Amino acid sequence: MKSRNKLIIRWVFYLLGLLILALGIMLNTKANLGVSPIISVPYSISHIIGFNFANMTMIVYFIFVLIEMIMHTVWYLTDRKEAKYIGMYIIRDALQIPVSIVFTRFLNVFSALIPSVHNNIVLQIIVLLLAVLLTGIGAAMSLNMRIIPNPGDGIVQAISDTTRLKGRTGKGVGFCKNCFDIFNVCTTFLIGLFTGHILLGLGLGTILSMIGVGRVIAVFNKLFKERMKAVAFDYVEE
């Protein structure tokens, strides 16, 4: 019974984390000062073609999941000893699809409830800072529960996994995250450049998100990670 209660608590923390993360991401878009790198591509495309942002994010997330599956399969075929748990990786990748659907529905709800902020730089900065704070908290909560990663985090982990081909040490998740952020920013810039919407989705918010979200996660984990794991897991890692 105790283990069952802890599992329920884990899922509550996980879903609450996804909810807070979705709120943070949506506030980021409503501040109109530039969005975080991971959502800059779907944000720019959705505005250029007039498509729903949450639905475009879901499509991009599905693409991320497909890429993860391909990368993990190639990893297995190239180095079976290192990728011996390939079935677990593929299942975890596939489970990100329903997570994407739920998460982007959260985005749609918050999009309908939260108005955009224009022509008030002080309020825009306040909304942006709140967005960075909530994004970091939500990401930390959902990741710490170790259930199913958000596709934006899942693809970074897949990149980190597959850099260990043939026994190489590989790159850390943090390094891969920075590289993937830069890739997304460059992709968004090129999309805007070739469609006549230069810097659409890029700005102060992009820079603050790249720097600030990681710091928020670090501080949150230092203050609350062990406490959360103590009530959500049957064990607490050292």
C-alpha cells in the first residue's frame, strides 16, 4: 500500500510538473519578447502559416519522437553491447507521444485563458520572468519523477545516448541541451529569413530562457529534489 501511495504521489508531481511547464511556456509566448529555443521552431511556423501553436508543437514533438527512435535503433545496430536495453528505450520514446498530446492540450487551455501582453515593457518583462521561473520548476518536477520525459528533453537525452557509440565517453546532457538550443535558434532564424519574418519568436525571452531555465532547475533541485523524492519514491538516491 505504501508503494502504491508513493506511485500515486509520483504521478501527481509529474502531471503537476507538466501543467506548470505548459503554463510557463505559454506565458513565454504571451510576453512577446521572444520564446525559449525549444519551442521557437513551432512558434515561428505556426505564426507564419496561421496554424494553432499547440498543435504545431505537437507535430514537432512527434517528429522529435521519431528521430529519437531512429537514433536509438541506429545506436543499437552500431553498438549492441552499449545499447543492450534498446527495447526499454524504444518504449520510452513511444510513450512520449501520449505525453505530447496531453501536454499540448494544456498549452491550448492556457492559450485560451491568458491574454497577450503588448506595448507595456515592464509588464512584459514581469510575465517573461514568471515564465522562466515556472518553466524551470515544471521541468524539474516532471524530470525528477523519472516517468516519461517531455519530447523536448527526450531528444536531448537521445543525442547524449548516441554520442556513446563504440564505447566513447559521449557528451553530457547539459552540453547536448546547449547544442540543441543553438540548433533550434538557428533553424528558427533561417525559417524567418527565408519567409520574410526575421527574428520571429527570437529575442530577449530566448536569451533569458537559455540562461535562466537551467539556473531555476538547479536552485529548485537543491531546495526541493530530495524532499520530493522522499515522499514519491521508496528510496532516496545519495
